[in-house]
Amino acid sequence: MKVIRLHQEEKKMIELAVGNNRQAQQQIYSRFSAKMLGVCRQYIKDLHQAEDVMIMAFMKVFSSLQNFEHKGSFEGWIRRIMVNECISHLRVQKQVRFIEDETYLEESDNTIESQLSVDEIQFLIDNLSEGYRMVFNLYVIEGYKHQEIAEMLQISEGTSKSQLSHARRILANQITQSKRTCNGTE
């Protein structure tokens, strides 16, 4: 019955936060801010900008909290707001450019195994262009489908597939290069 009690506590905390209870809002922020900063950081290279975007997104969370219908994960609802705020921020900054390329490589099920740390992988992802990184994160990390990504980013579905294909190829090449360097073969 612990799960039911935790759900009821979350629901009560949300209700208090809707009523502008600062303590409840602080609890929500404290509970989710670290994870949501990680989400924002996946899209925005600069940590300080990612923090700014996260704070703006939390302001949207609190201003639209009454719209949360308790029909799914509260964390997932917050995460969606974070992702949308990151996309909006990058659009305003005009940092996202998509290559309108309808050709793409078929996605393969081959995974690239690596001895890389999480920080090294994040560094490789950070080095992708904004368009490649955004589509890669939305597809691989967030689990969106190409049609959804195309709608969110206002691009064609083919462009989404192409961006993902190029991002994967670049990452694979970088990982291969990194392995060669670590193995001393280069």
C-alpha cells in the first residue's frame, strides 16, 4: 500500500502547489530539479543556459499545474514541458539548423558497445550540431517517433530520419576513433 500512499502524497502536494503554497512548490522543485536539469543539459550545451531554461520551464510547470490531470506520470508531464522549453529556447536563439535532406540510411539494430563513461558520451553528443543533437535526444533518449519529432520541430519526417542517421554515424565514427586512441592503434 506504500505506492498508493506515495501517489496520494504527490497528489496532495500538487493540489497545494496549485493553490500557490510556496512550500509545496519548493518540494516539487527540489524533488525534480536535478533530473530536469539533466534533461535540459541534453539539449543545451552551456550549463548556465540549461539552468536558466530549466527555471523558466519550472515557472511554466507552476503556472499550468492546474492542467495536470493525474492521468500519467507527473514526472513525465514535467519532462515534456522541459523538452518543449529547450526546443523553444534553441529556436529563439536560432541555434538550430536542419539540413533538408530526405535521404537517410536505414536504421540498424547494431549497437555500438563502448567503454566510454557517461561524461564522455555526453561530450560526444554535445559536439553534434544542434539539429542532429536535438533529433538524436528526442528519438533515442525521449523515445519520440519520427512523426512526432517532425511535428514538434516543424520539419519533414524524412528530415528527422536523416538527422538521426547522420547523428548516429557521426557518433559511431567518434566512438571508433576514441577506441583506436585508447587501444593505441593510432
